[in-house]
Amino acid sequence: MVLEAIVAAEKLEATEDEINAEIDKLAQQYGMEAEQIKKAVPADQIAADVTTKKALDLIVDSAKLVEKKAEKKAAKKSTAKKADDKTAEKKPAAKKDCR
């Protein structure tokens, strides 16, 4: 998986505090005690989830906004098409040869 490759490349690790925070979050989410979560879910799996989230955060934080350029191009094309449509509507019909 790509996120796992980023975790390895960036040497991301989960601290004990982050693991405990994730356990608390899961416990609250599922209406369970933290100890029940610790027994049900291996710590290395929780650590992997934390590091994967860190990798995703890294991607989001380093992403560049390019949407505005794409929107401008789409808007220009749309405006040009509308202008062409209006021009086409105003052109007289071709005369037919009625001989």
C-alpha cells in the first residue's frame, strides 16, 4: 500500500501517547473500556493505524491546490461554448436552391 511505503520512507512512528489516545478514541467510539480495546486489538495494529494516519496527514499537508486553474480553464471553455452557441443561433439559415 502506498501509505505504508510513505510510513517506511519517512520513518514515521507512533508514540506511546499516540497509541493510548487512539485506544481511548476507539473505546469512546465503540462504548467500551480502554482495557477491553487493548485486549481486543493488538498494540502493533493500533500503532500501524496511527502511523498510517500520520502518512495521510503528511500527504494532505504537502498537497498543493491546483483546482483554481482547472476551474478557470473550465469556465473559459464554458464561456467560449456559450458564445459559439449564441453566434450559431444568430446566423441565418442557409438558402436552399428551389429550382
